[in-house]
Amino acid sequence: MSDIDKKVISDDLEIIDFCRVLHKTKEKLWIWQQTPNDEGQRPVHFCILRKLDILKKSLELTPLSDDGFSFKGEDKDKDKDKETELFLYSRARNLAFKFRPRELEGHYIMLEIPERLNHLSKELADKISLVEEENESQSKHLRQQPRKQAGNKQTVSLLKGEDQTIIRHYDLYDISAGGLALKTPDPGMFSKEDTITVVLVNAQKLPQAIKGRVVSIRHMKDDDLFKVGVQFSKD
């Protein structure tokens, strides 16, 4: 019986082979926390399997962004039932499993090799909606100002974070008088309603920094990137 015919894989060798493939190919894996964060949003990231230790039966996941993972661990001493539960999904194999991290830090997650993998049918996989898909034609009418498509290698630099001291650089997607869109490899780098400050465009300092807020995060499937829409503040 092939993997695709199975709903659950529990054979140790098959699971290890699956992990070896993920480690070798560095496939971009969806990872998410079902429990909403303090803002009521479900944290979602792209990650890769960086390390595989068969003897210790452990895996190490790392995020695709410099900002790291945004998952928040629960206090294990207070309530074991509230330990952080995460989900990992391989689109290439349509296989997923849930786990409780052995270690959960901003720039890595340690976990045990899973005891079982769940195969998702194509119908179920298609229904997984972790991040809204980009549909340019449907969103154009929502803009108050026409946007100019950015050329190759055009960039934008932002201040982000609670204290607005962290500067990050991104590829620019488009820009207008009312806002811009940038491209990022990881949907977890931003959340809706995040406040940002634009300080550089194409490495050139702006005469005056422009504040804005994140209004959308959409998956561009063709490029396997994420488009983050920013609306400039009016004041």
C-alpha cells in the first residue's frame, strides 16, 4: 500500500524517511499554533527542518525570517493540558502532524520525531486556509489611490516592533500615495494592525518618515511569497 492510500503512517522507518526528505530538500513547511494569540489571531509561519538527529529522535525547525517564531509557550507547571500544541504540514507530501515542542525559542523549535503522520486528502488539503490567497483583481477596487508596480530590486525599509527600533528591509511590490505592498518569505513576520514606519525606499532616506498599519497578508502562490499590504496613516 502506498503512502497516498494511507490515512495514518505509524511505521518508524517511513517516518524517518519522511524526515530525511524534509531535511535534505529544505522544503518550506507550514507551521501554526491553533490557539489564537493575545490579538485573537492564529500565528502561522514558514519554516524548514534544519537538523535531524535520529539517535536522539529529535528535530530542529528554524523560521525563514529574521524576526523568528511568534509562538508563545504555555506555563507547563501550571497546567499540562495547556502546553503549547503546534501543527506542521508538508505540502509536497500532504502529510501533517501535531506536536508539543521540547524547546520553543524565537529562532528555533526542538521536537521529538513524531510517532505518526496524518495523510491529508487533496480535498482536505485544498480546504486548509492558513493565509488568504492573493487575488489582485478582487482587491483593486478597495484601494483609494492607484498603485505603481515596483520594478526589480526595488526595496523598502521599515521600523517595526513595539518600540519601533527594529529596522527590516523588504522587496517592494507596489506603492501609491495611500500605501504600499511588500514581499516577505514568511507570513508570521507581520500581523494585521501592526504599526510600521517607512524610513527608506530603494535605500534612499525619506524627507519625512511615513507611518502606516498592516491591513492584509496574502499568499502569492506562484512565487510562494507573501504580500503584505500597508495603509499609510492620514495624520
